[in-house]
Amino acid sequence: MAIGHWKSAFLTCAAKLGIADILQEQPMTAEELAKRTNTHPQSLFRLMRALKSMGLFEQNIENKFELTPLGSTLRTGIFRHVIITVSGDEYEPWTNLMHCIKTGEDGYRHKYGIGYYDHLKEVSSQPDNEEFHNFRLACHESTMSFNSNFTKFYDFTQFKHIIDCGGNDGTFLSLVLKSAPNAKGTVYDEAPAIAEAMKNIERQGLSHRMTGIAGSFVDSVPEGGDCYIMKSVFMDWIGESATSILMNIRARMNSDTKLLLILSVVPENGPVHPGKYFDIYYLLFTGGVERTRTELEETLKTAGLKINKIVPTDYPIYDIVEIVLDI
């Protein structure tokens, strides 16, 4: 485990160079790949050899590298930008984990003097900075890879207007709306994300029943929804900030409205669970937390809300927590 970061570095190099996309066209030697990627042939060969040892590539009798099924996941649209973000752009902040453990403070803010999402918003307007672009595409790839059949776990046809708070480029909401043909939807996020969402809405052919609104759920949320969604977002917030966000949504709810928190409900005890790893990620990057059911109930109670039911999915990092008014 101690050399796990070595393997992450190998993956990041391969992802940034777009090697899987190139090999999808045809097998190539290291020399041919080096010409396409503007890299040092012998050094690239050594990287490819290491990645072959990880099961990502094979070499044929002509000494050309070709993709394995595992290596195919490095392609754009699958996990390429997830790897670039998680193993590349987000690598350096992990050197500040000890500060989090000693103090309980937001490690990213301590190291860089700015919150992680504030930083992404700041660099989103810098044309030569790819970090926000990578992050946005990582969210898109993650949604398409893990959530393309998400709607089989929950019936969204019961709703007329679904509002996805913090919905990035609208990919998830577009999947939801395709399963609920009579519903309309609103994706709500910061302006840079909504600019991409509007393009995505047009591409998906959903302009007649889906739109985007720029804003922050920290301040308020749009009115008129009978379903509000927060997917992979709420764990970034704790304490009074979490309560305030919930109160913003509660102010738009009535007795029939549902709030869906899509996140990992961490087991109180028991075996290995990926939510426990993500919990440390949120501690470091946002000062946030992955909650147990008890912790989630306590947080919801501060905003006059309660859990109606928890729907598990095939993915342990995603549970659907259906929440209603606690009247």
C-alpha cells in the first residue's frame, strides 16, 4: 500500500497524455506513441511497461502496445478526467492530511488560503488553467459511468418539477428526466457550470422541459420544485452551514415535496466500506463529512426535516436518502 501513490502517478501520466484514446485507434509501439504524445521514447516505453504490469496494456508479437479492457477505462468519457483530477490535480493537497488529523480543520483551506470550490470557481475563468475543465469532466464521467442506470432504483415519474441543486453540467438531471418523460427539470449551480449545462441540455434535446439557473444553494434555491436533489454535494457541509442549506430547501418544501440526498450513508460499524475513505477526502478538501444514519438524522432534525426512507443502489458510495418535512 505504501507505493500506491507511485501507481497513481503512472495512471495520471497515461491519462494526461491520452494514451488510451490513441491506442483505441490501433496498437502502437512506444516509438510511435512517443511521436503522437511528444515524449521521450525510452522513458515512455518504461512507463508503458509499468502500466502493462498493472494490467492496463498488453504487447503483441509486433511489440506494439494495445488496450486491455481495464486500460480502456482510461479513455475520455469513461475515467480519463476522473484520474487526471483525483490522482493529478488533487494529489498535492494530500500532503496536508496530518494537519487535518491534528486540528480537525479544512486542510485545503489551511494549505492554500482558499476553499477548494472557491479555488475552482476562481480558475474557471482562466483560459490556460485546465483544473476546472478537468473537474467538470470528471463529474460528467463519474455520473455517466456510475449513474447511467441509476433511475432503476428510484421512481422519478411521481414528480412534476425536479430541481438538482449543485447539478454541475446537468448530466445527472438529464438522465433522470429521460426516465420521467412528463417531468420538467432545473439544474441549479454556479455560473460556469450552468454555461456548460445549457450546452448539454441542447445536445440532449431537452430544451423544451429542462433549463439551468445560476446561483448558490448557500444563499437560496429556486422555488416550484416538488423534488429537490443534492447529489454528491451535501457531505461538503457541516454544522450551521449544513443546517442553513437545508433550511433554504425546506423553505421551498410543502408536505408533498421530497428532498433526495444522494450520498454514502456510512455503516455505524462493520466491514470495509468506501464511504469511510471518502469521509477522509471530504475532511481534507472541504472540512466535510460522510455521515452515518444517526448523524444524518441529527443534522436533518436541526432544519425540521426527517428521513422517510433510504434506498440503496448497486454502488456503495451512493444511497438515495428520501427526506420530508418533520411536521
